Amino acid sequence: MSDANGCRRVLCVDDEANVLAGLERTLYEHFDVFTAGGGAAGLEVLESDGPFAVVVSDMRMPEMDGAAFLSQVRSTYPHTVRILLTGQTELDSAIAAVNEGNIFRFLCKPCPQETLLHSLETAAEQYRLITAERDLLENTLKGSIKVLTEILSLTSPIAFSRAGQVKAYVTHMAQRLGVEDQWQYEMAAMLAQLGCITLPSEILGKVY
């Protein structure tokens, strides 16, 4: 099962192949399911096949446990909703992960099928709301800023050119730093020279 906006795409991560097979059997009729046999493999799948609406990870895995893996997912894919599967003996670690903001919720193993499906439906809806709100905000702001920058380009081509240079610097720095919501900084850069509309071109020429 797949969808246009990716709200049904789920990645399941566990170091036990039989657990992954069970999850896939449970979910394949409801979601577009991908699997990975550990944290490192999960990050590779995210990079090659992402983004995903939901990532479900086991807690106890060698080399990189579920909390550490989901923390990295949060850093690189902040809009992906994260769910942790944990045993009773790992509850303290799971609660700590929730409190640190690394995951949406945790489920205790063995998790009933109905509970798992309901949790994934809730997580998928959370992802849909996040992405819809982000897209609305981006499109609304981009439309408004496009009008303002067009005015700037008509009234002060020098300032408009300068704004383009500033945006290029900001884009480069944002990519190197790995900041979230890079488009916000790019928009701010394009507006940085807006006040120059009121200045005579000869003054701007001297300043630049």
C-alpha cells in the first residue's frame, strides 16, 4: 500500500529477522512497510528510501539501541514520527527517551496487534498534520515573499542582487550546519534588503 504524500510509509527496525517478519505480516495490508535489521541499517534505509511517516524501533539492539537510533532519526528527519518497542526491563530507558523528546510514544512487548495498528494510525495522522501545516505555512509565506521580492527587483535591482547573494551565503551555512527548516532562513535573507526600497540607487551603489 502506498500513498502520494507518504503518510502510510512505515519503517520497522529490529535486529531479529523473525520479529521484522511478524511486523511486516501484521502491517502490510495497512501500510507501506520497509524493514531494517538494526540502527545502522535503519539510517541507511532512511537515506536511500526516505522520508517515512513513522519509524518503529526495538529498544534492545546491538551497537546502537533504539533510543540512540531514534534520537538520530529525530535530528535528521524531525517530522518523522517515532515509536519505540520495549520490554518491561527497559521501561526506565524508554521513559527517559520520551521525556527527552526522542519519540512519540513507546509500546511494551509483546504488543497486541490492535494496539500496534491503532498507534501507527495515530502516528500517521500526526505526520499528516505536521506536514500539512508545514506545507501551508511554506506556501503562504513563499507567495507573500515572492511578491515583496518582485517589488524589490523592480524598484531597486541593486538591493535585489544583494539579497540574492545573502541568500546564497545563508543557504550554504544552513546546509553545512544541518539546521532544520532551512527555508525560513532563506526567506529571511531575501527580505534582508527590503528596507532599501526607500533609498536612492546612487546611495546604495556607494554602500555596496
